[in-house]
Amino acid sequence: GKGNILQQHANFTRQLSGPTIFGRQTQCDPPPICLIDAYPDHDARVIVSAENHVSRTQLSLSRPSADTHRITNLGSKQPIYVDSARRIEPGTSYECPTFTLVEFSDISIRVTQKND
């Protein structure tokens, strides 16, 4: 069998006005799962994996307007799924008013809306 399956959970609160990038740990990064929000001239990053099958920059989530979310597949190999239905191919984006789940590889990201 596959042996033990490790499930990691982390909760982050962050405005999506600027893009948040999700991807693999690089040489300088802390281990997953963590949010790095201290870049002076860079989008915030969430390190979700140390495995090579996840791109260093796999996914970008942003909110270009109050009623629009943009989900961009920055990777070059695998699709990203939104709400288990919409498939986003590498190098493409999808815009929608709301969504709750983004999945790629063995990673699931749940997004909750915080009421103002």
C-alpha cells in the first residue's frame, strides 16, 4: 500500500485584493504549510508542499473586483479544479463571483468568505 497518508491543515486569513501564490517550497522557504506575507515587492506566498509534482508557483488567487475572484493555474503540467467541477488548464485563468474549493495534485484549498 501507500503507507501512512499525512494530512496537514492550516488556516490563514488574508485579503485577496493582491494575488496570493500557492506552491512548492524552494530552497530559501520555511517548510509547508506556511504563509509568507513579508515580501516588500512580491505577492504573498503559501507553501503547500515540498514535493516536486507541485510547481514553485502553482496557483494564484486574487480578487480583481468586489464581485470577481480570479483563479490562475501558473503551473505547466497539471490542471486545477474549482469546486470539483471547473477544470483550469495550465497557463489559464477562471473568473467567478464565489468559490469554496480549489484542488490540484493532492492539495485541497478551502476558501471561506468573511462577511464585512
